[in-house]
Amino acid sequence: MSQPPKVKLIPLIGYDPTIAQVYYGWFNDAPLVAQIAPFGGLPQTVVEIKEWLESLATTILEKRFTVYFEGTAVGDVGLTCIDYGREEAGVSVFIGEANLRGKRLGTEALRGLIAYAFGETNLARLYLGTDGRNIPAVKAYTKLGFTEIASADLTDETGQPRHEILMELWNTEPMRWKLDTTS
């Protein structure tokens, strides 16, 4: 098997007009939005995205990273709903560039986020929801150690059916997630 692609995670810590334009494109890509936010809630106007990016500089409940591949912003990973008392957070991941989906970039970005979450923030549990019909995503999450804990048949905001799966990952192998600081 070939080597996994090298991705770099850069923290989103405030407003940057260049990165705001990139997210604007992603958050207004209908097929992508249907996958990553089927129940709505993404900022979509230039003003909303600017406010969202500015809010990331002050919140302790969310930590987001832009995913870079070969020097170009290609996606996003993040910790959401961080609960330091319960030592848990939700995770999200997407590759915004359609031509780069399915090339393991999201998996490697999520691997880096898990290493950050378990190594730098001392979280004990991560969880995510995904469309169970997205077999490649479910396989990738399972390969990283996530296990299914619940599922439900839901309807998204456009009325389309969706088989939502809730998965979790516990930090039972701390050394597995040690950050690689050599690159």
C-alpha cells in the first residue's frame, strides 16, 4: 500500500480575507453542504463567514484547522462542542476540493486532529455523526478506531432521507496518537 498523503493543519484563529474566500466557496457548494451540514447551520454569506472566523479567536468550545495539501487549502477539520469537564468533543472533517476527495486527505487530516485532541487537549472521547450511506467515510472512521454507538433514519432540511450514524473514539492507546513533530 502506498504512503498516506502528507497534510498540514493550520489553526483558524481569526479573520483572514483569503481564507474567508476559500470557505465561502466551500460553504456555498451545494453537494458539499448536503454532506457536511444536512441539517443547516453553516455560515454562507461573506459577512456570516467573517463573523464565524472572528468568533474562533475567542471561543474555547470549538477548535478548527484548515487542511493544506501541497501548499493549498483543501479542507477543514475541527473539534466542536468541546466539553473539558467531560473530556469530550465532537469532530468534523471535510475536503472542500471535489477533485481531491477520495484520496485519503480527510483520513490523514482527521488522524492529525485526533493526535491533537488526545495529545494536546487531554480529551478522552471524540464523537461524530455521519451519513451511513457514505461507505468510504464510515470505513475511514472505523479504520481510525471509531465505533458505531447509535443510528437513526432522519430527514435532512431538504426532505431527503438520511441514515445517520453516531460513532465514538476513546483514547485507550495514548501512544498511538502521539503527534509527529519531525515534519
